[in-house]
Amino acid sequence: MNKNAEKSLLPNGLRDALPPEAGHEIDLADKLVAGFRARGYERADPPLVEFEDNLFVGIGQAMSPHTFRLMDPVSQRMMGVRSDMTVPIARIATTRLANAPRPLRLAYAGPVLRVKGTQLRPERQFLQAGAELIGSDLPAADAEVITLAVDTLSSLGIEALSVDISLPTVVPAVCDAFELGQGTRREVRSAIDRKDANALGRYAGPAAETLLALLKASGPAEHALGQLSGLTLPAAASGERARAEAVLGLMAKSGSSASLTIDPVEYRGFEYQTGLSFTLFAKGVRGELGRGGRYAAGGGHEPATGFSLFLDSIARAAPDPVPDDRVFLPFGLPPDVGSRLRAEGHITVAALAEDKDTAAEARRLGCTHIYVDGAIKPLD
């Protein structure tokens, strides 16, 4: 390995974002936040690093295993690098904006860093953009954030979107109702994760019939709701079923273009969700585009729902960017020429010295046009 290769070596899950891909991701993030703002979601920007005492309160506890820690040399207190944007946004909402009118709608975009990736998402550092609706427990709030996510992704030209709705509290509610012990619950969860009906039947005991029926009630939303409606469920699980029915009814009225599926037993990846959750996919794109759902902000005192989108996955799903026109400015032009062209929206690249072949230099620097004789002309 040569010295240059050694200097470019990065830890697993980290990468250099190079042009034009880096610019493409930032442009997509800006467009997403603009779409959120058009629906009344105002941008907030939390710090990259916070004290552990603040970061791991409430829903932040679930993100502790994913968080890098470091010592602040000024205060001598332990700090954590944010591994998810929802956690600090929830802190802002319930502290700095505690007296703001509810429901509170906030948007964000920024980088996050995680201790390790997953099989579907090996990246450890990536850009997140998202929106949070805090202070409402109504099904209309869930429907709004799911529709917002779908609409903003569609506005980027992403096609064949699907939303996989999960009810991560249903299985625990069934286990509670049948008073299953902790060891049995672990076996049940493992069987459900593997979609292993035989193992689930062996371990679930008196809850087996209900849990097997829930396992089978996965698929397209209409089919899944039909299966769920015929089940006798404990009160907490029945309430989540009713919420899913209400949310899907509202989304049908909104004319959402995404295909909808339901998996009532899925919970992996929903570390702090307290109710109806969802994952966003696009056909043919590796990994999820984003995920979200209901949670409790402010240490469990305020209902909230929202979503986070992953810009690296979105960049793979979105149409390739159209290359920018770049205008080459030959050496010696008055400065006001470049200022005028940039004010008109052009990208300019100025020569730093006299060139024998101006057109050749413009092509070498990746320009598409050249300013000659008072006008912008395309390069052959």
C-alpha cells in the first residue's frame, strides 16, 4: 500500500463524500427541509455533541449503545456525539420550546455518527433529514407525518415508494396479557424475528394462538387489517389496531401514492417507539430510505411522532442530478463580469493566469461554457 492510499484509509462505515455526490446529498436535504417548511415544520439545529446527562434522558436511553462518547476537556464531563436527530430535537421541544403552542412542528437536517452499522445499513456516519410533530396523540398526527414523508420523497422524483407500518407494542401487550416470563418472551421474540411459526408455537404457550395469528396478519394493508380485525386482542393491542385502521383511513383520503403494508409483529430498529411506526422503502434501492413512528418526548411526558430520512439511501433512489453549467472566465476580465453572471444564477470558474489555449483550459477544469466577446458561449 502506498503512502497516499494509507492516508485515504478510513474506518469501516465511514467515507469521504466527493463531488458531485456530496453536493447532490446536500441539495436533496435542502429540498426535503423546504418541503417540510411548506407544511409548517420550522427548522431547528441542535449541536453535534451534548452532555450525556441531557442526551440519554427519556428516548435517548435507547440510543446509548449506538453513541460515541468523549470527555469534554473544558467541563471535564462526559459527552456524546448524536447518533440520531430525533433525540436532541425532542429535548429542544420539551425544554427550550416547552411553552410554544402545541402541536409543535419541527424539521431538521444534519450528520449523525453511530458506533456500528447494520447489515442493511453498514454506514456509521450519514446525513439525516426529518420532521417531528410533538404534542398530539391523534391518529391524524400519524397520518400527517407519514403523508409528509411520502410526499416530500415523491417530490424528489423517487418512484415506487412503499410504507411498511409496524405495531411494535402489540406483541409485548399480548405477552403481558398471558403473563409470559422473561425467558419465554426472549424465545418468542427470537422466533418472531425469524418468522418461525413452528418455534413460536412451541414456546409461546397459551399466547401461541394469538401470536401465530398476528404473525400471519402481515402483508398489504387491506389484507392485514382484515386479518387483524378478526382477532381478539388485549386492550392495549386492540387500541393499536384501532389506531392503524384510523391512520390508514386518513391516508386513503389523502390520495397517497405509496403502497402500504402492515407487519404487526415487527419491532427491530424501533428502539424508542411507543406505538404505530413505519419504514420507508423504494423498489430496487438497498436499505430503507427512512423510518419513524410514535414516541414519548420529554422523558415520557408528551406524545410525539415523526420520522428520519437517510440521505445516502435517498441519493441512490433519486434521479441522477443534471450536471451544472459552468462558465469559464478567461484571465483579465473585469471583476464585475463574474459578479453579474453569478447574480444571474451562473456558476463561474475564473482563470488564475493567461492561457495559451483558453478553450482547452476551460474543458480541463470541467467547464461547459466560456465567456467570449461579451457573451456566454458553449464549448464544442
